[in-house]
Amino acid sequence: MNPTTTAEPQAIVAPAPMRPLPLTLKNHGHLMRQVKRTASVAMYTKGGGFEVIRIRIYPGGIMFGQQVEAHEVYPGDEMFGSFGWYYIGPKARELANAKFDACEEAANAVHANRAASVAA
């Protein structure tokens, strides 16, 4: 007689929710408010101008000996020009919106290329 074994049910653990960028934040003494965002790009008001950023993700892990949850990252000063852009002046909103749209279009193209290569 062969004994039958039953597998113990395995708990399915959903990934922890990612901490999003805040709707308001302080940067260099300026109160910034999020104007709009998508999954990849955000725009904030800052000191009479606008900042457009490409949202980066920190996956979580150990940082300085402490467990840190996954979260979205606002680019530091050294990342501006690659991951962030600041616009000020009479056409600031127009220029910021154009950059926002260009960043979103680029992000969508990257996602489409990844999906196509996975499907192939």
C-alpha cells in the first residue's frame, strides 16, 4: 500500500505596497506640490517654476543597517539633466508639460520594447 501525501498549502505573500512620492515635499527650502504624474513621470511646482522628474524605484533592502521598504525616489541635485528638469519664466508651464510628455512617451517606448522582446 502506497501512502499518499498531501502537500501543505503554501502561503502566497503579496509584495509590500511601494511607498509613492509624496504629493508635497520640501526641497532647498521650497514647498513643492505635485501637479500631475503617471507611473513613470511626475511634475511639481517649485518656487514659481516647475520640476519634471523621471521617477526611479528603490527596490528595498538594507540601507545603513536598517531595512528600507521599496519606494519611489525623487532625483538628487546631481541627477538633474538626466532624471530631472527645472523650468522657470513665462513659458515654464508650457516647457514643463512638453518635457513631461516627452519623458512619458520615452517611458512608454521602453515598456513596449521590453514587452516585444519578452514575447519574441
